Amino acid sequence: MRSAPLASALALGALVPSSGAVPTAIVSRDSSNPFVGRKLSINHSYAASLEATFDSFIEEGDELNARKTRTVQGLGTFQWAPAISLLASLDAAISAARAEQNQGGVPQVVGLVLYNLPDRDCSAGESAGELSGEDGLRRYKNEYVDGWAERLSRASDLTFAVVVEPDAVGNMVTNQGVPLCAEAKPIYEEGIAYAISKLQLPNVNLYLDASHGGWLGWPDNLVLEAAQQFKDIVDRAGNNATIRGFSTNVSNYNPFKATVREDYTEWSPSWDEDHYTSSLAPYLEELDLPTRFIVDQSRVHLPGAREEWGEWCNVAPAGLGAPQKTDLENPYIDSLVWVKPPGESDGRCGLEGAPAAGQWFNEYVQMLVENAHEDVQPADSLERVTKSWWPQI
């Protein structure tokens, strides 16, 4: 997925009346922060990919960063299921989290990304999906979303945090001048509303994606339009459907708290994600929407790395951001998290030799580890910590 260039002057398409997504029963949900007292589950597939990074540091004689890589292998990262054929990855994530929770005694919050709308990534195409049009919407509902609901409903012993459709609302708000995005908007609205309605489960916390400060954080009209779009989608889900809150900065590079204000943020109140969430929250509150956020900090650009916010692909230099963290001064934040597995390429762009979107970019991962946030401390040993119930890698 990608972030769109700023297009605040684009007109919004007309709102599409509800066609009646099929809701599940109203449920009672715990209103507490799902990340407090729980560990974000390890993405074991991602941990396995990091073995190549570890080996590269060892070959270079860089023990310090090899040990930092060992630390990263034990940190929690969201897991993506971006195709119908990849729904089995949810089963693997559930099994691994359940085993660690039951045998290790550490309560888990399983971070997942629901990302397979028809004609997704309509403004760019680097992460275009498998589905398209009305037929794609039917498959999205019946095969993809219903598959999610079936699996998560059977895992009532686990707590889930689900990011819903990164970039979709951003494209609905700012990219209606792109023909494919204009055609996709009613499909996006119906598809997301259906997903919200089907995942009204007491152990599932839904975070509707809110892009990032450089996309939707500009005053006043764009923030208001974004908030209204969120409201329309949640209302369309029907049956008193609710979400926990919103995700920001997914797969992007904005710091939560910028140490240097970049020149390209001039005139924006949302010059980092701390300010963006604080700017957006009052608009959400006016519409009776929740004002809770998770912020992706898996990759954070270093000062001066970009000349404009529109640079979104394999930005360098960058480093791993702060991992899971709930004790923050911003009262709207549930947690800082790693949503985008840091190391998967954004596409064949940004840096020479970058692989296709989603493929492992080992040289880039090495840079991220070398520039990691201070909370990513090197492990005490070069040996990988393993437990009997972890999948073999």
C-alpha cells in the first residue's frame, strides 16, 4: 500500500445511500485499552525473514546490530492477510498466540490487518489486490470478510486488534479525481461497512484506518471531510455497530513526536502523528465517534530524509520506531505499534534495486536496525530465544 499525494482541493463524490450490510448481533464489548496488560503477538513469519538480516550482520562482523536483530525477532508486529488465499495465515497467528498465552502465561493481543477491498490502492497500484468491481465485492464479503468473522469468533480466548483497510478512506476523501478511485468509492463504503458489521465480536477491537497527518491532517475542510466519511461508514454498518478507534501512519514514515519539524509541514497542524491525532479527535468527538488511536511506528524517517510528504516509497534514511508503548502523554493513544512489518518493500521505487511491494528488502532492513529507536536494545546474546511452542523457523 502507499500514501497518496496531497489533494485537498479535490471535490468529494456524492455520498452513497446504504444498501444494508448484513450485521451480526449487537455485542457487549470491554471499553478498556486492549494493549494495556497484553503483549502484541510475535509475527513468526516476519521473525523468520529476519534471519537473513542477522546473517548479513554476522558476515560483516557487526555483532551489535546482529543482537539488535535478535531483539526485533521477539517484538510484536501486526500480521496481514491481503488475499482470500492467505486467510490461513490468520489460523497460524491464532495458534501461535494461543500457545504463547496458554503456556507462557502472557496475555496476548493479536494484531491483524484486513486489507483486500476490490480495486484497492486505486491511486497508485503498487499494492493492487486480487478483486475488482461488483463481483469482487461479492467475493470480498462472502469469501474474505466472512472468513475473518468465522475464525475470530472461534478464538474467544484471545484479544484482537484489527486495522481495517489501510488507505481506503484517504482515497475516498482526496482522490476522487482519479477515475478508478471515483468508481471504487461506493464499493469501498459498502465493503468496509460490511466488515465492521461482521466483526462486532466482544474480543475484537476494530481500528478504521485514518491515513496520516500528511494526507488527511490539513485544516479545516479536509479533516472535517475525513471525519464525516468515517461517520458515514460506521453508520452504514448499522445495528449500533461500533469501532474501537482509528489507525494512523500505517506503512508510512511519520514520527509520533518529531524532533525536527520538516519544512514541508508548514501550514499544517498535523506535523507529526501526535499532533495529527490531537487535531482529528475533536472532529470525531463532534460526530459521536471514538477518539482512540493506534499509531504505526515500525518505520520512521530520519530528519531531512524527505523533501515532501508525497515521498512514501522505501524512504531513506529511516529507522525502526518505538515498539509497543501505551504510556504516552497524548490521552487519545491506545498504543504505538508496528503495523507494517519493517523490511517488506513498498514497491520498485524510492531506492535503486528495491523489489516489488511486499517482498523482503534485506539491505533496507539493515538500515532500519542500524538506525533503530533507543527502545530497541540489543539482546544479551547472539542466540535466538526460542520456546517449545513457537513455530520452527
